[in-house]
Amino acid sequence: MPSASLARAKIQTPRFRSGLIERSELEEQLGDAMASRRLVLLVAPAGYGKTAALSRQLQQLPPNSAVAWLTADDEDDLQRLLSHLIEALEPLDPPWRQAPEALLELVAQGKLRDAASALLGAIEATDTAHGVIVLDDLHAVADARVFEFLGHLIEGLPQSWTLVIASRVEPPLALGRWRAQREVAEFDETTLGFSRKEVQALWRHATGHDDPEQAERLLDRTQGWAAGLCLSIEASERSAAAAPKNVWQNRRHLFEYLASEVFEDLPGELQEFLLRCSLLPELTVRRCEQVTGNPRTARLLEDLARRRLFTSILDSEELTLRLHNLFRDFLEERLRRLHPKEIPALLRRSAEGETDPVRRTLMYLRAGAWDEAQQHLADATPDMLARDEGTQVIRMVEQFPAEIQADSPLLAYVRGLCAWPHYQYGAVRSAMSHAVAGFDALGRHDGAQRANAMRALAMFFCGQMNEARHLIQTVRSRPMDVETEALCELLDFWYEGRHGPRDGPGNHLAKLVDLLERRGSAELCIRCMPRINVFISRPGVTAQMQRMIHGARSIGGDGHWSLQASANLMEGWLHFWQGRIAELERAFQMLEEDSQWLGQPMGSRIRLLTLKVNYQIICDDKAAVQETRDAIAAHASLLDPASDLPLASLAIAARVSAAIGDWPSVRKLLPALEVELGHDNPNMQMFIRSFKAQLASHEGRPSEALATLRKLAAPSAAVDTMFLEAMIRTRLALAELADGSPTAAWRALEPLIGQSVASGNIGQLLATGVQSLTELSLASWNGAASHEGLAALRQCVEIARRLKAGSRERPHAATANDAGLSGRELEVLALLADGQSNKLIARALDLSPHTVKRHVARILDRLDLASRMQAADWYRTRFGG
């Protein structure tokens, strides 16, 4: 039977032990509070039975109540606490409208209110009569952002939900308004402490007889403190009576004294077992056996559970115990006093058995095992990045001592990998430079090679193209692993795309796809895929893009949402380029859903907006083009200024402005483009010169425009990026026609038309703008143009005319009974309507719960519904059942 990880154990509700005395008055008050208040606070020092009271009360909630439990610890910051809270909610099947990982990214960006709003939306739409979220031991959390986030959560908490916080100190929350509105129920040590009647009942339960005097003495000494009461009764009467008087005045000293007395009465084997297992927050047979090496571990755990000695039994498939914090502190202190030399080895063994990468890394850190901690984190990083958990990786890096962070090449490399998906190329360049120096100093040349390849890519996208090419050639001169070779092919793809030869990108992309298939890494695919479509016009690139899409979908598994989104977006570009406009229109809904699911990350959002604005150009929807262009520009202003992305985004804005004849915007954008331009970017130089030529033509300087466009036409094929050559040649053709030379005009246009006719890739023609295509199709060619070429031009104009005519109806076109749902989504919906959980649906359809969760989000989005219950009603109304 597999062992529950510590991460899972954090969200298990402790099981209330039968046989303990009932505290009817407290339970009634707590039950009423959970049923009617927005917030319930249990604030009292350690050992007052907060957890026991809560676990007891949760078992008495009405049927159909939902419970999410999370035990906080001192390793939790907001990201970690939120990730576990999301996991605690998963059994309730909340209908997430964004990937839960996207909430963590919002937190990383400081958008705490947005993250809370997304969580609240999922909670509110969860099908339950009443829900309770419990945050136990919240005093352990030091991250101030947690309490800011909880403030937002309390503010928007649905009426049918209650938040319960148990803490040793009052949390720093602004509760004045909620207290005034009687929305807060508070339980302190006065309320939680045992009454005289309860102490008498406890004594009777433990000893089998009444002794009012002894019970009164205990109450007087402990003031109803549950931990002191239990230990006093557990200790021998002689030990309790012999306790120094001053001990009873200090809870900590009292606990240590009584715990020592109780501990000493345990069998020696159980004492040693407990001491060594105290380093584990949760105890299972496998974990304890791995740490202690004791073959009798199962019996010892069962003995510990029977003794009920400051342990909670978690609701798990296997016996899982959690030691009370006070008792664990006592045991750890004694372990450090009696066996200090064993502790590093015990922590290492604890780490080796841990599956959660955060806890594993932190255990190695506690052991002072810096090398193991770094290596395990580095090993976990690719899979975590593939699952959009980069913010958690960075949080782990920051747990290392400052001097380790400053010196470690592994941690520098990890930081660089985490910066890459956010297009922070300046940060990648810096981190990888650090990593290279460190790896070389350690003689770890494979690591240095990979870091240098990443460094070269970052340099390239920071405008240092020639330096990057020189560095990648140095990398190629030495032995490379598959990953490093793939990165080299990616760099050469980009370099030859910018500088030629014409078929260079297609050749390098073919080799890159081969290497990605060999490597089989989802993270490496994600690293390599963005913006490949920039060179879609070059020979062989579309075929390799199709291979890349197929490979990404084969490699991408559960939770690899970014990889799936990149594949879908790349396919959208293929639809556009090949003129499959109907398929592109159908794809837009999925692409928007992908973006929403991922929390609309900035870089991928710009890529989607760029595809959308080109579609809007085809539709000749000038208002939509301007709106989307402005959105691109707004996003671009937030991108890393050290990279080429702001410049590329400005160029897109200028090109689409020219395509719809918005010359004031082109004129406004040109100075900014020239300021940002790097001298070794020939594509961008050509874009800028073409914009100037178009402005010259518009402003009545035709000879200047014609001269510039003629110079640009010849080299445009060798360094063509998406739409560059098409824009130059169509504008040159119009200029030649205006100059009275249809033969020269067709000579400029013919290579573009011939290529489009031969390949069927008419997207580049369509994106030059309806106005230009219409002028060319209606021009007096005087026999210079071929019939086939003119037919292709007129076909493009006709496509644009139909799109423009139907643009108002298309986005909202209602369809048949399935409302646009796929066959798989209808299968999921049928099982959902049958009352099955995500887990059961996954089992029935041979899917993962992650994938089912994504299907449910799409179903709700497409039906414009809020909850699973509403979706089930929709299905039954249309299909019966």
C-alpha cells in the first residue's frame, strides 16, 4: 500500500477518537458557529484541544456538508499554503475556471485579490449545501501575504461557507467590521479550557472512579489546560504530586516535566523509536521504518495509536499518525540532547523517503546537506516547470542560505530556467552566465554546456545575435548531450531566420524536432516552441511545425497545460497560414479558454493577440484591429526591456496599423521602433524601412517609396519573417502600378503569388490587408498578370468579403444541441449528470482527473454556466436521464 506523502497528510482531517469525554456545551457552541458565521476563530496557547474540538465537530456536521482541512506549518508561505488549500478542495470537485497553478502565478505577481477572487469563484460554484474550510496551526505561518490573502477571502466568502482558523495567537486580520456584524465567533482559552465538571468527568474516564478533591486540585493547577490535564493523569500520581510547585505556574515547564515522566514510563524500544521519528511531521510504517531501520515499526505504531499519547490519527488508507506539536518539540529537544550526532543522518533518511520536492529539499537543508538539496531541486525543476509550478521552484531556491544561493551554479541554472517561460531574457542571461562559471570551476562540463547554450539563446533575444552565434559555435565544438544539442539547433534556427539562408530555419527545425522526440521532455518542448511561427513562411517550416504539434501532444501528459496551449496556438497559426479560416475560427474559442485557464500569462497572451489581430485584418474589422493592437502594445510595455520582445510587439503594431491604413499610428510608432532597434537585426531594419516607404507613398513622395521598396524586395526572401516579404512585395507592386509599370508590378508580386498558389499558404497574402488586395485584384495589368495569379488574388478578396459580411454573427453563432461541445466533452458531461466525481469520470473514460477538470472548465465556459449542477441540469434537459 503506498504511503501518503507529507503534502497529502497536511490536508487530512484528524480523526476524532471515540471514547474521549464529550464536551457538549463547547460542541454546541462550535457547531452553531460553523453553521452560521463567516469566520470562526479558535485562539489559545498550545495544548488547549483546538484540533481535537474541531475534528470532533466536523464529524457532526449535517449530511452533504463539504470540508477542506489544512494544517499549516512553518515551511508555509502564501504559495505553499494556497497550493495545499487547492489540493484540500479537490475532493469536492470545484469547477475551476482557471488552472489552479495559475492562481499561484497570480500570487507570484502580487495579484492577491485576483487569486482570491478565482479561488472564491470555484468555491462558490461547488455543489454543496454548506462548506467549511479549516486552517489549523495558522500561528506557524510568518508570511504576511497569507493574512492579506485571507482578508480578501473572508471579504468574498459565499454565505454557504465558513472559514475556521485555529491558532495560538490571534491572526493579524482586520475583523472590526465583521465583529460588529456578528459574523465572527471566537473561542479562547477560557472557552476551550476544561470546566470543573469536565475535569471530573475526565478523571472518572481515565481512572474508573470519582475523586472530586484530586480533580479540583488538577483544575486549580492547570486552569483547564487540556495538555496539562492529560499528562497529569497519564503520569503516576506520585510523579504529579512530587512536581515542584513552581513548575505548575509555567505551562512549558509543566509540560516538559510531565512529558518526561510519561515518556520515561514507556518501553525503551518505543522511547527510542519516538525520538527518531519525531523529525517526521507524519508517521507511517514505511517512513518510520526507513528512518529508524526498526523491523517492528508496524507494531510500534499500533502501540502508539493505542496509547493515544498526544497523537492524531489521520483519515488515510494506511495508519498515519501526527504527533502533537508540543510533544514533538519535547521529543526533538530530547533527541538533540541525547543523540545530536544522529540527527543529520536521520534527516537525510527522512528526505530520501519523501516524494514532495519541497519537503524533501527542506529536510536536506535542515540536515545541512546542501549538495543533495540542490541536486534534488534541480532534478525536480523540469517536471515542475512543465506543470506550471515555477513559482514554487523559486520559493524553494530562496530557502537556501544566502551564501549558497550566491555561489551555487545549480541554483543559478534553476533560476534561469524559471525565468525563461516569462520571457525574462535579461535574467536568463545573467543566471546562466553565473551557472557557466560555477560549473566550469567544479569541472562539471555537461552542466556548463547546457548553461552556455541557454545563455546564448538569452543573448540572442537580448539583441546580441553575433555574440550568441559565436558562443553556440563554441558549444558545438565540444561533446553535447541531447538537450544541449537541441538548444543549439534552436539558436541556429533563430539566427539563420534573421540572417539567412532562406531554407536555414526549416533545416534546423527538422533537426530540433528529431531531438525533442528523442529527449521526450515536456519542459524542453515548452522551452523551444514559443514564436516558432515567426518563420512560418520559410521552406519546410510548416511541415516541422506540424511534427512539433504532434510530438508535443504525445509527450504532454496530465497537468501539462502550457505545453498543450502552445501546441494549440501553433496549430492555430497553421490554420491561418494555410487559409483554413473556418478551422481557425473554431480554434479561437479553445485558444481563449487555454489563455483563461493559464491565467492569461503575458507572453502567450501576446502571441494569441497577434494571431487574432491578423484574423481581424482579414475580416477588415478596423475597430477590432485597433483595439487588439492597443492591447498588444499595453502588454509589450510590461515585458523585459532587455529583450527583443517589446521591439517585436511594436513592429506588429506598426504593421497591422499599415494594413488598415492607420497612418497616424504608424507615424507615431516609428520613432520608438528606431530607438529600440539593434543594428544586427536585419529583419527589423527591413520592417522599419518598409514602414518609412509606405509613409512616403501615403504622404505623396512616390519616387522615394518606390526606390526604397525596390531595394528591399531582392533580399526580403532570404531574411523573411512572417508577413515581411508579403508586405514589401504587395506595397512595391502597388507603387509600380502607380508609377505606370504593370510589368514591374507583376514581377514584384509574382514570386509571392506563385509561392502561395503552389503551397496553398494564402495566409500571408490575406494578412497584407483587404484594401491592398482589392486594389491589386482590380488593377489594369494590361496582360502582365497571369490568369492563375489574378484568380488567387480575387480568391483572397472574396474570402475577406465573406468574413467581413459574417463577422457580426460568427462569434455568437448558436449551434445545435451539443452547443459546440466535443464528443469527449459530451461524454464527460453525461457522467457528470449521472452524479459521478472527477475521479470516477477519469476512471470510466481512462483519463486523468487533471484532464477531466480541464474538460469541466471547457464545458462550463462553452455553456456559460457556473456550476456542475447547472451543467447536469442542462444535459438532462436536452438528452434526458
